[in-house]
Amino acid sequence: MDNKKVDNYLKSELTTEEKREKTKGDKHNIRSKKTSSQNDIKFLIKGLSDEDGLVRRSRAEALAQIGSAALPELIKALLNSKNVIQRRAAAKTLKLVEDPAALPHLIKALTNDPDSVVQFSAAGAIAIFGEAAVNHLIIVLENQGNTEMQYGLAAWCLEFIGAKAPNAIKEAAKSKNTNVKSAAISALEEHIRNSQDQEAIKLVESAINDNAENVQIEAIKLVGKLYRIESLIPNLIFKLKHKSPDIRKASVLSLMQLDVHEAINPLTGLLKIEQDANVRAIIKLAIKKINK
């Protein structure tokens, strides 16, 4: 799957919500009045299938103002509607309603809906619930029957939640399931960057030497994204000798990102014996960049 496309799509979805926050007013007061009848709600739900995007948006905003009272009909539309436009809009509207009771249903849409845009929209909604969503996402990552894209969306959600739920993410990083562990390690980036949490750093260091290759790669990539953490540099240099070309490649890229001058000799030595063409090309690039 194209992780960059996933990231850009979901970020745009969340940005729309942030802009709308300025004009919401006191939503809780509006919800408590419960002035909207079920007929009103059903009328607005029907509008979510309109081909005009502006109509759908206005109906979604009206349902967001109604709040939790609209939840049953929105969930029904999300899970049962035969109209794909309505299912997509229902997922986006549930994000605006912000009721965590929708989480299990959004997870069901993420893992069962045949339309990829519904899955994307459900993930965008799930991500805003922070720590409350973590255990739901872990279940998605643990399920071997899910697709690569569904794993990717669940991992993206964990990464978006990141620093908002550091304890839950750190706990997930100890999982025996490699999908959960690799996603959680990647999701620690913002938290470590902001706090230099030593427990989280030790989890990353442990993951660099994990038995699972995908966990090792995520940990190595994460180190390259962080401000240089001296205790982890020797681990990256050591991984240049690993039998897996993917792990060697990830290590070279992280050393290049961190501009590690003491890696020049190991990289030069590796270049003399490296058989993988892609890794050789990256080594040459790294040496050139670090020597500048």
C-alpha cells in the first residue's frame, strides 16, 4: 500500500475537523436539548447519500450538532446502507459527533466494508478517539485475516494517537504479536521526541534486536527520524552486518539521516562486500552525504 497517500488522505480529513472546531459552539448544550426528532435525523441521514458534496457536508454538520442522539441512525447507515456514498459520509459524520460509543462500529467498517474509501474514512474517525481507540486497533493488528491496507490504516491510527496515549502505546510495544509491536514502536516517535522518555527509548533499543524482522526495521527507521540518541548509534552500525538486505538498507538510511560520521569506515567496508544492488546504491549515497 502507499503509506504516503494514506497519510495525506487521513491528515486532510482530520484538518477539516480542526477547522470546524472554531464554529461548533457549545456542543454539549446543544446535545442536551434533544430537540431533533427521529424524523429530522432520518431526513439528514438520507441527505448523506446526496451526490452534491455541499449538501452532504451541510447534513453532516447538522447531525454533528444533534450529537449522540443521531448515533443509532448513523451507525445503521455506516454498516447497512447499500449506497457507498452514504457509508462514506456516515463514517466522516461519526468523526464529527465524537462519541466513543461509535468505535466498535467504525472498527467493523474498517475491517469489513468492501469500499477502500469507507475504510479510510473510518480510520480517520477512529484516530480522533485517542487512548480509547488503542485496544480496538490492537485487535485489528492481531487479526491475521485482515488485509495489508487494513493493517496499514490501524498502524497509521496508532501513530496519529502517539503522544496522546504514551502509556498505552508503550504497553502495545511489549506485545508478542509482531504487527502490534512494530506499529507501536513506530507510534512512539512523537512521544520520544517530546519527552526523551527513557523507558520508551529502551523499548526501541530492544526492538532493534527483536527476533522479528519487521519489528527491527521499524525500530531502525524510528531511530533515524529522532534527534540523535547516542546510545542507539552503535546498534545501527552493528546492523550493517545483518544478513537481511532490508535491515542493512534501513540501517544505512538511518545513519545517513543522522549524519553519523563515525559510520563512514563501516559503510566503506560494507560497500566492498555488499552484493545487493539497491543497498550498494544507498551506501554510496550515504557516504557522499555524510562526507559533505
